[in-house]
Amino acid sequence: MAEKDDDKVRLDKWLWAARFFKTRALAKAAIEGGKVHCRGERCKPSKEPKVGDELVIRSGFDERTVVIRVLSAVRRGAPEAQTLYEETAQSVAAREQAAALRKAGALGMQTDGRPSKKQRRQIQLLRDFKPD
């Protein structure tokens, strides 16, 4: 692709090329759903990002803050795609800390399965309890 074509690239296409999303449709849906912010604001899929722009991308439990280094509309291998952006140090630290908390079960996500009959009765008693 010619250099002049890479000067203007859609945000959804850049996110796809940088391998944040598997398809452009998923990238577009994430942008429209408010999961991608450019310079602190919600944006549209057709926005033309510029080198140096800061993007906040939420995906699943993770939130990444990246700075665009190179514009590209062509999807290539993962090592080459990682050269398109640089993740901030604060973002890396926050993601690692959140992953450690999830792994430790500190967020209360870990369950032993469905409650037993006795546990369900206790839950119901707590729900019906009305303090005087």
C-alpha cells in the first residue's frame, strides 16, 4: 500500500490492523459501544487517528492505554502489529495488578457452584429480613 494511503486510515481499520480485534466489524461495534476513547472522548469508527494520539481500549476485563506510533491499514503478523502502538507504563502496571487480583479471587468471581438447598434457604431468610 502506498504511503499516502496510510496517512488517512479509519480508526476501526487501524484497530483491526493493530490486532486489537479479530474483525473490523468487532472493532466498529466496540467503538460504537463506547469501549474505545480517543484523546479522552468517545469517537466514531470513521475517525482518522493521527500519530501520537492516545487511545483507551476496553476489552473484557482489561483496559489498555496505547499511543499510536505508526498508521497502517494492512493487517500483518502480531510482531509487526505491535510496532504500530506503544502501551503506556501505567496501563501495563494496572493490567498486571488487575490480573493478579482476578487470579487470587479477590474480586469475588470465584464460586463453588450452585448453592445447596440449605444455602438457598439462608439466602432467602437474609432477603426477607426486615430490621425493626
